[in-house]
Amino acid sequence: MTERLSGAVRRVLCRDCLNDHDGDVTEPRRCPACGSPRLLRHPERDALSLAHIDCDAFYAAIEKRDDPSLLDKPVIIGGGRRGVVSTACYIARTYGVRSAMPMFKALKACPEAVVVKPDMAKYVAVGRQVRLLMQELTPLVEPISIDEAFLDLSGTQLLHHASPAITLARFARRIETEIGISVSIGLSYAKFLAKVASDMDKPRGFSVIGRAEAVAFLAAKPVGLIPGIGQASAAKLAAAGFRLIGDLREAPVENLFRLAGRDGPRLKNLANGIDPRRVTPDRETKSVSSETTLDVDLARFEELEPVLWRLCEKTSKRLKHQELAGRTITLKLKTADFHSITRASRLPEPTQLAARLFAAGRELLRRECTGARYRLIGIGASDLAPPEDADHGDLADVATPRLKAMEGALDSLRARFGDAAIGKGLSLRLPRRSEGAATSRNPPEAEDPDA
């Protein structure tokens, strides 16, 4: 069950029954205890401690867990024909359905798919359960999204009486037993490689990339595998002769700097398996936003304005809940042909107020309403600050303190009687039905792709 490498016996772990033992290449490729083929063998298995854990088809897995009739069916989590795919189960993926794909394309590829509207409250609750179990393994947990995180298990051998690899295998089985979903795990010595490894054998995967093999492993992979390299950047690098990660290894840094700016040295380091980033548990929130896909494409400012207001209210509520304020306000639009547009405005001081978010976003929106039709709109706040730095106003701005007092009173009423108890008249104004317009009721979180 283990292979001999340079005279050393390699241990093999069964990921189903957790039987860990020595073996020999002449032994069967199945666990001698339970017969499972899900064996973990690697010469550096017990020397590595940096992991990336990713829940498999997270939203869809939760829906299948809660409705067994969906188990053998292709399931798509999304917000109707005008939305995008948040998650596709692995059965649906065999038809070519992918996260972030427009829903109409997904249903064309897989007409028999069962479409389930996202239930973000449920997904967040399950995500917290998974996160709590991660934190029982190590305090060094860096969340990346609702369903994935980096973990550093250095120094945990005495605590768990096992190497990080064995501890992670136990964790994966516990997630399946106690929560009813599955995870895939990547184990390495660097964040970049741990993330790559977790994607290698989905679902229910556990892959290892060690130091000895990292450079050779990466050499034949496309440059698009590197985080931050999108299609446009990959095409630019390919045009310059850098199609594979191995092509970057010996490239002069000045050449890469000309192509990728300050990102050039990072590309060269990653191509050589160098990634010094550490796992940071308190990953700082960079922005707070809300967005929605529209039921039909809208072009007129008067049609988009009430949608923007409702999104500003939602973003304001999130800022207040997270005790944050934002100075830079960003409007996001997506055209009918899926071209994304972002426009930003910087305020004199940070804000939490829906009215100030709206005032900035409204001016940005007005400039973009020149005839193009939009299928998505969003508003976000970044350049974040603590709430005590926000919304003071000054001698030239006496309106902001009044707005703050008014919104505080409205927030108190909503906390007591519900969000629908009181609202701005603008939020009730729907686009004219004679033009076939309506706004989506999909939660903005449904737009977030999930691995």
C-alpha cells in the first residue's frame, strides 16, 4: 500500500476508514482494512502543513442534503432565467454548466436541470458550521469566501496526535458525517500551491504538492492557473511567448515588468514555486456591496434609479451591521451583452448612510444612462473606516448630521417592526409595465460564484 522511495517506506492513509499504515508496491491499490481506493500517498505527506479547504458545489450540496429527491438530478442554484448560475452540482457540470454562466445558457445546456432559488441565510449558517470546525483544528484560519479557507496547521501535531495530513482527512470525514456535505483539500507548503491542489481531484479530493515536485509540476501548466491572471492577461502573456508557467521561470524580471507591471516579479516567483504569503486569520474586509440582476434589460435613468436606492439601503444596512463606513463609492453595471462597467466616486469623509451612498451612486448612474441597456446594477463602498470616522459633516455640510439622525430613527423603527415597516417613496416606484420592465427580487448574493 505504500511505495518505496530511495529505500524509505512511504506511509499510506485510507481517507475512508483512516487506517494509516506502511505497505509495499506489491500490495493491492485498495485499503486492506475496508477495501476503499481513496488512498493518500505522498513522500512529503507528513512534512507539509499549509492547506486550502474548499466545499464541493457548496450551495447545491446543501440543497441536495436537505432534499434527497435531488440527489441524482442535475441541480442549478440561481435566480431565474435572467440571473446567473451561483452553483451547479457536479451532475450539471457534466453538461457544461458552470458558475457565473448566464441562466439561459445553463438551461439550454441542461434543460432537465432543477433550478433552486438561493437561500443565503441557510448557506451562511452552514458556512459558519464549517468554519467553527476548521477553527478547532488551528487558530490560523483565513477565510476566502463563505465556503473556502486557508489553514496553517504548523505545530498542531501534539494537539491532534497526528500529522496535519491525517488531521485534515479526519476533518473531511467529520464534515460529511456531521454536516452532510463534502470538501476537497489541497496540502502544500505555499498558499498558491495548496489552492491549486484543492482543485485537482474534486469532489471529495485530497491532493498534495510537495517542495520537490512543485517547479516541475507547474512548468507544463497554463499561465492562467496563476491567481490574478484572467483571459486578457493570459492572452497578453501568450502573445509575448509566455503560454506556460514554465516559460516564466527564466524570463528576465524586466521583461515581465514591462508586460505585467509590478506584478511581474510575483509571476516569476510563483512560476518557481515561491509564495511567501502567510495565513492571516483576521483578513480585512475590503468592500461592502449589493447588486441584483434585472428581470429585463433597462436603459432609462428613471427606471434604474429606484433599483439603485433599494441597493443603497441594503449596502447601508450591511455597513452598519459590520460596523464599517466607506469613503469610495463604486457603481457596477453590466450591459445586455455582459460587458461590465464600474465607476467610482470618492467622498470627503466615510459614510454608512443610504442617502449619501445614493447621492454618489445616482450621479454616476446618470452619466451612464446614455442609451445602453443594462441587465445588472450594483453599488458598493470601499476604502473602509470605523463608523466613528463617518458622517460628521462640517460648517459647509449641515445636512449630513440631520440625515444621520433621520436614518438612525428609521433603523430603530425597522428593528422593532421589520424592514418593510417604513421606507422611502422612491423605493416603491417600479419601472413602467408598458415597457415590460421589472426589477429582480433575487438576492445579490446569488451573483457570487461558488466553486
